[in-house]
Amino acid sequence: MSTVLGLRLADGREVVLKARPDDDGRAAPCVEAQARLAERGFPCPRPLTPAVAVGSLAVHAEEFRPGGELLPGDSPDVAVRYADVFARLMAGLDGVRVQPPLPNPRWARWDHDDPGLWPSIGFLDDRDQGLVPGYVVETATRARKRLLAADLPCVLGHADFEAQNLRWHDSDVWTVHDWDSLAWQPEAALAGAASGSFAGAGPPTLAAIESSEAFLESYQDIRGRAFSSEEREIAWAGSLWPAAHNARWEALHGDPPVSGDAVRAQAAERLRRANA
């Protein structure tokens, strides 16, 4: 979704240059929030410039943070490690005041006001929607209805918290990437989405239910605040929306149903916990 270049400058510094379409103006607040997090010591690349317009593109430079390893797996123990990072990330964003980066990323955009169930995404909408399994449509419909019924304040958070976007040194996280994917949604919905997607290191999938549960429990412990009953339900509903989006993508592209199979197996229990 972006063009990313590594550059060695004349003074010897190695930096990263990012350029992406920005007709919705999301880039500037995302880069600003990333800069504030880096200033607070969170392990993410430090922006070296603000996002600037170059034609239809938003472009910025940031520090190069090479190295680190993927942390694979979706066991409850792995989930707790990811929950710790996500809780630190959300705590770091507390008090960061930027223009909300709306609309939210398309895979997280259950809060859209477009007609129909799914947000308007032309290159998906132009395909044969009859290819999308009925259980995916039903899951997305019920999860979205529950999410939209919530009366919770929105906060800034990372909406693409997948293994592929993190690197680790042994037990310590080294860096978190993809700050273009910040969103403005209820904390419980963001944590729920992360609890389902954290294990994604290849084709997107949905973590095991017991691992999402471990993630959410650990997240609340680290944040020092237990979710209300409504927030717990919203977290479980939030865990399903990205998976349903990914299952739709798979069906429309003829890809193996990795998310689709996970949604088929887990939707009933996650919807039950969501009171959806």
C-alpha cells in the first residue's frame, strides 16, 4: 500500500522514505502520533520529517531500525507477550492529541457510513459478491451491529497489530511498524481486533479463542483497568470484523480460505461472547 525505500544519505545516515496515496489526509496525523510515541521511548521508528504532499502522495522520512526477529505462534503464552506490547502502545498514545485519522483503515472500517454491510472499496465491490460465503456475511453483519450499538468513547490506537509488523530481540520487542494503520475507535474494539489478529505473520488469520482470551485478560491487567461488561462484548465483536473482512478478500480473490476457515470454526463462540 506504500512505496518504501531505504536511502543512504551523503552524510552516511541510513533512513527510510515512505510514499503513499493520501487523498483522505490520514498520513499527517499518523506520522505526528508516531513521532510523539517515539519521543516517549516507545520502540518504533522515529519520524525525521512530517508528512508532506508531493502531488497526490504523502511522503515522510523516518529512522532505519534494522534487525529483530518475528515472534511466531498464537499460543496463550505468545498472546500475553503481544498483549504487553499493545498495552504499552495504547498507554503511550494516551494524551496524544492529533486530528483523528479518519476514515479508519479499510479492514477496520466497521464504523463506515457507506450503503450496505461493507465499506466502499471499489476494487472489491466490482467483483462477484456471490463468492463471499453466507457465514462470512452473517458474521460480519452481527459483529458490526454489536459494534455500532456501543456507546463508548473513541481513542487512538493501532489497527493492524499483526506479527508481521513487529520485530523482537529475544523476549523484548525491538520495533513496531505500520503507523499508517492508526485508527480512531473505542479502546475495547481496538484491543479486541488486536487479540484476534496478533499472530498474522503471513496470510491473515484469526488466533485461537483461548489465545484471544489470554490477550484480553493480560491487556486489562497491564492497563490497570478491567473492561466493563459492554467493553468485553465489544472486544469480542471487534475480534471478528477484520477476520470477516479478510475472509471476504480471500473469497473474492480465489485465495485459500485461511481466515474463512477460522471464521467458520470460531464465529459462533465469539458472537456469543459479544452478545451478538
